[in-house]
Amino acid sequence: MEESHQRAIACHELLHVARRDWLLNLLEELVLAFFWFHPAVWWAVRSIRLSREQVVDSDVVALRGARKPYLHALLEIAGMPRATALPGPLFLVENQLARRVALLVKEVRMSKPRLIASLVIALAVVVGTGWWGVKTFWLKAPSGLPTEFMVGYASAGAPGSNVPSTFTYYKVGDGVTAPQPIYKPEPPYTPQAKRDKVEGAVVTSVGVDARGAVSDVKLTAVSLSKNLRDGLDESVLKTLRTWKFKPAVKDGKPVPVKVTVEVSFKLF
């Protein structure tokens, strides 16, 4: 390669060294290792790396005062055979040469505010899609076959009553907020219920303590087709005991409450 091209490439790599971009690359690889399954994370990292390369491209042109040799250097490296040993192995690793060249040709500088804005947007996308994924998909796969699952919960009971506990359950309302489920796996269909095609609803009274754990579960009503339970009531009771809630609050403090949980079973 011509000396001017070599100097342009060396300037690019030395700017990465001066900026300590190797540390950022390391952190990004760690993020990708933990979130290898998340397409939004891969997109965000690729966008961040493209922005970083564009900033360095612009700085190279500004420092050397010559745009054409640098563009020729990029194109010359891109045209080399894959087997050729490149002076900078990561120089074109992201295969984003066309966008980098296009920005250089337009003479648009990636300003610091623009870079910060792109990073903020990328972070917002990652956080937003992660939150949506957690809210949409179960964190634990249900053991039953596909069912239509519906849960409704509301305030029930009054302070005190026949419960085997050492504390008093409050009633939702009048300053007492409702507990919010944060972990609620589906009660699975039992093999017998699927075989007999049993459908219907199981209504329970659930006690939620001040830590958000289920402290008491009782059946209050069972309405299943063919007058068969086939273990569905036991399935509901067993599963609800594993639920976790954000506890109810009264006067800024967590308190135990009772709620009604209705589980509907319907085969597709």
C-alpha cells in the first residue's frame, strides 16, 4: 500500500488506542456473552460500534487534513482477499464499510451530542424490549399442554377470620393497595383432565403476607364441566403456593391481605 494509505490506517488504530476503545470492546463482548439471546442487544452493540468507527474516521480526516487517501485506504483493504493478513484485524470486522464511507463522503461529522443521543436511544431500546419481554413471556415454562389461562384477582375477606396464621389479613381498599403478582406460573392441566376434556374455573382465596409470599390458599368454588375435577383443584392449589407478589401497602408499609384468584381452564 502507498505510504499515505498506511499512515491513515495507523492513525485510525492509534486513535482507538488513545481513546481506550479496547476496554469498551471488552465490556461489549461481556454484555453480548450474557445477552446472547437478545436481538436488540446485538443491534445496539453493532450501532454503538458503528458510531465509534465513524467518530474515529472523522478524527483521522481532521488530524491528517486529507480525506481522499483515507477513503482509498478503506476501499483498498475492503478489496483484499479474505486470506490476506490485515494490519488491523478489527478494522472492518463489522462489515459496515459502506455506511462509514457514505458519511465521510457527505462530510458529516459525528458530533459528541449526536453520539450521546444515539447511545441513549440504543439503551432505551434495550431496556424497553427487555421489560416487554419479561412482562410478556413466562420466566418458567409451564408443564402442561397449551391452554387458555386467565387469572382475575380482587379484594376478599375481612380483617381476621379462620386462617391458620399469627397475623391479621387486611382488606384491599380504604388505603390498602392490592398486591401485584410478579411471578405467576400457570397451573398445568393434569393428564386425566386433558383426556376427559374437562374445562371450567377454580376460584381460590389467597393470603399474601407482608413479604409478598403466599401464606394461605383455600378453595372457595369449583365449576368444572362433567362434574369432574381430575386433579385440577390440586394443581391450582399447588401452583398458587409458588406465586410471588409485590406486597400490599398501607400507610407506606407492607401488610398482609387476602385476594380472590380465579383460574380458568379451557382446551384449544
